[in-house]
Amino acid sequence: MKIATLTAIAALLNAPTLALAGDDWNGFYAGLHFGASDADLTSGTAGLSDHSAVYGLQLGYNHSLADKWVIGAELSYGTAEYKGLGPSKDMDTTRLKLKAGYDLGPTLVYGILGYANIDLGNTNESGATYGIGVGYKATDSIIFSGELIRDSFDIKSTGVDADTTSLALGISYQF
């Protein structure tokens, strides 16, 4: 048993290893994202809910601080088509997100807080956005990401509260 254990350890120590991507999160990046979104519109006691696919673009910058902390900012644009929300089916969302996270090597775990704007065609409103995310550097330049984001809006012209929850996967190129 001891010989088998020592042989297995020796084989692992001598096995070829994968070269991991660098963990330098500094710099600009641009990419695409896609996912799913739920929208809830409430007015008084009545409400509507619907689900949609969402897709869009992002452009951002990250800066590494001492002790493995990373801060950044990102501008993103996404669009979704909700079929069960009445005549305004398309919802375009623009977000300015501030991000702060912890560098775990090729993985970055972060929180999101920022500003969101929705365009429903006949209504344009601003609100808050917040969430969590994770990024993974597959190479020195390619970053895969996943984010869970909540947006909250108070549409003053109609008295409707709109909340969206999105789960999106993305791919970005860091330059």
C-alpha cells in the first residue's frame, strides 16, 4: 500500500502541468454577454411578470490594488424582448457599474453597485443596479464571466415599479 501511494505521489509530481493564465487584472476590456432576465412590473396591488433572453456589450477597466483587491468600472448595454408586458416589449438597459473584488489568481470574485437606465420605447427611466459576479482569465487576454444583477426602477410617469433580475455569461478581451 505504501509503495502504491508513493508511486502515485511521484507520478503526480512529475506529471506535465497546465500553464495557468496570468492573474493581472489591470487594463481595459471589451466583450459580449448573453443570458436570461426576469422583469416584474407592479402598480398598486396588480403586477405583471415575464422572462426573456438578454444579450449585449460591455466595456470596462480594472485596476489591481495592494493585497489582491481589484476595483473597476464598466459600461454595459443589453436588450431583452418581453412578450407578456403589454405593448412595450423591447427593454434596452444601459448600466454604469462600479465593481470591487478580490483577486484569487485567475479568478476574480466581485460585487457590483451602480446606475441603470431602461428604455421601453415610450418610457425612459433611471434606477439602481447591484449584484455579484465572477471572472475567470482563461488566457492572458480572454476573460469568461458570470453576473447576477438586480435593477430597480420607479417609473414616475406611470406609477409603476419595475424590477429586473438578470443572470448573464460573458466573454471579454483584455487589451
